[in-house]
Amino acid sequence: MTDAAQRLADVVRAEGRLVLATLARTTRSLSVAEDAVADAVETALLRWPRDGVPDQPRAWLTTVARNKALDALRREAARTGKEADAVRLAQLSAPDEPEPSAVRDDLLRLLFTCCHPALRLDAQVALALRTLCGLTTADVARLLLLPEATVAKRLTRAKQKIAVAGIPYRVPDAEELPARLDAVATVVHLLFTAGHSGGTTVVRPQLCDEAIRLGRLLVALLPDESSLQGLLALMLLTDARRATRTDEGGRLLTLAEQDRTSWDADAIAEGAALVQGALRRSRLAAGRFELQAAIAACHATATSVPGTDWADVVALYDALLRVEDTPVPVVRLNRAVAVGELAGPAAGLTALDAIAGLDRWHLWHACRAELLLRTGRQDLAVAAWERALDCAPSPPEAEFLRRRLAGTGAATHGDEPAAVVDHGPRGSQEQGA
């Protein structure tokens, strides 16, 4: 790959979704915007190696994509019965001034626009993650704990419904925002989760930073929403461990191995304050993000793994199960491992084995392996680790699992968990919730 091509790839990966968001706003059509951005990238592949990388590559891509969209709409508007395209052409030809809206950020505007209530919630989330957040279909499938083929079909159906029903890409009015908030918050949370798991590296900082940026914008937009305070707190408290999640060689570290003095104290303080405010505001009606943030605060403020208030963690998971007993019971997995820390590995294993629906998820098998090992059943633990490897974990997680397999003979030490691993916000407590 040439230097120019590599620079283009970097720009598209880091800022392509922002170019798409700008184009979708001005064209009011996601499909037109996607085609225009793809054409602009193809043009850059031809021109940048010859002419050099422009000083402002994102602005260059936006301008070229805008011109491509303008050309496409001109062609469409010339055909009979294409009055709608003529209107969009006039809008695209006008100065690029965002329409009045409480949502100022282009990407956040498009998230609210994409999360249209005419689509099912799961379709809204999948479409936004794939199209607007730049995740691959495989990434989205891992996040939703679904087969990749299922997610691909869901995306196709969502786009078909948009086209057939003529669902407009219009920024919702302020009074329409609350109805879309759950989907938007879910997308931001899963974008952050993708930054902490599922990639070729343990952390993808650009995704984490973008999710936190969007979280801050949401809190500023709707400051009385305790769920948004909880979401931002959850991300900050989890991200505080970012620098310590791997060793110098990039290998995944357990929570017990991490240097807690190197955790981001400012992020923890801000997150803890947000948790307190969110719980005060929600009172007895705390939702999933407030409760998950409270659990994250238990970990972030503990001096060690054994020193974590596991009784409080289990109680918070019980509360979370009352408000969100999801079809794929990740929350029950988290609770089972917390029970293992509070009441011993046998109790944790009993709770874990009572969960159905997670056999294809590597973390379920990895948690079983750790608890089996702590109960002295090494052969079964080895089999569980091997099954976890069969479930296609990310490369860093696979490397960690292979290390656990290789070191089973000296895996446990005292009463401390064998491997309290930090896999980010969607992992279990053993994986560092």
C-alpha cells in the first residue's frame, strides 16, 4: 500500500463516518450519501498518489462527495417523476447551513435521524452501528451476540423498509428526541463497547473517544436524563482502566495484575460523581445505565479485586435484572461470576450453569473454565477454555485463553480469582464489567 493510500485508509477509518453524517444531512438520503462518499474515496485513491494528500483530507473528501451527490441528484431529477430528487438537489446546491435543531453535532443528529421509530429497535441499533459508526457487520454481530448472517439480513431488511416506506432522513424536532433516546444511547454504549473489545487490539481508542464525546453531547443536550448521566459515567469509569489493560507487549492483563495507581483518577472521580447524581435523580426508578455505572464504580473505587464490595455488586445486578432481563442474558452471566466472588466458585458455577442462550459466546465458556479450575476440576476447565477458543474470540482474547490453557498447572493462588480479566464493559465481572 502506498503512503497516500495508507493515509486515505486512516482518514476514512477515523473520520469517514463524519463525512457521511454531513452528506446525509445535506442530501436527506443515507443511500445517496453512502454512494457519494464511496465515489469520493475511489477518486481519492486515484488522485492522492498523483497529486499528494491534501492539507485537509476530511474537508477534501466532504467536498468531493458533495459534488458526487450533486451530480447523482441532477441525473435523477432529470427523469420523469423525480420531484423529490429535484427538491433535494436544490437543498444540496444551497449554502451548507444546518437546519435549526437542538442537536448541533452532525453525527449525533444523524444518530437521532437513523433511530426512526418506524424501524424496530434492534434494526435501528444495527443500522446505526454499521452505517454511521463504521463498524463491520462482524463487529455488530459480536456486539449483539448474534450470527453474522442474521445481522446482515437485519440490515438489508431495515434498508429495504426505509426505501419502500419512504422513511425520510429528517432531523427530529426537540419533542421527538425522547422517543429515540433509548436507541441512540444503546448505539453510543455499543460503540464504546466495540472500542474495548472485539478488535485486533484490546482497545480501539478512536471508538472509545468518539463514544465518550457523543455521551457528553447527550448529557449537555438532555441534562435532566439520569440514564444519560449513567451512560457517560459507565464509559468514563470503564475507560479509566484503558492504559493498564495490557502489558508492554500488548497482552491482556487481569484486574489483579493491573496497576490501580495508574488508573485515570480524574475519570474515576468524574464518573463516580455522575453515578451519584444519576441515582439521586432517578431515585427508585434507576435504569440499566445508572445501575451498570454503579457496578463499574464498585470496581473503579476498590483497592483490589478481593477488596471489591461483591455483596453490593450482586445486589446491583439483582436490581438490574429487574429492569432488564434481556433475551440474551448477559446480565445473568455477570451476576453469576459476582456470586462466585461473594459465595465461592461452586455457587458461581451453579448460577452460571443455570443460564441458557450463551453457548456460542466465548466469555461464558471462559468464565466456566475459571470457576471449574477454582473448584479443582482442571480437565473440565481445559475443555471449557478450548470451547471458548472455538467461539472465535478476538485475537487478544484468544491469546489470553491460550496462555490460561498453557498455565493451568499453576493457575490459582489462595482465595483470589484465578483470572479476573478486564474485557471491558460487556464482559462479566470476572471479565471486569
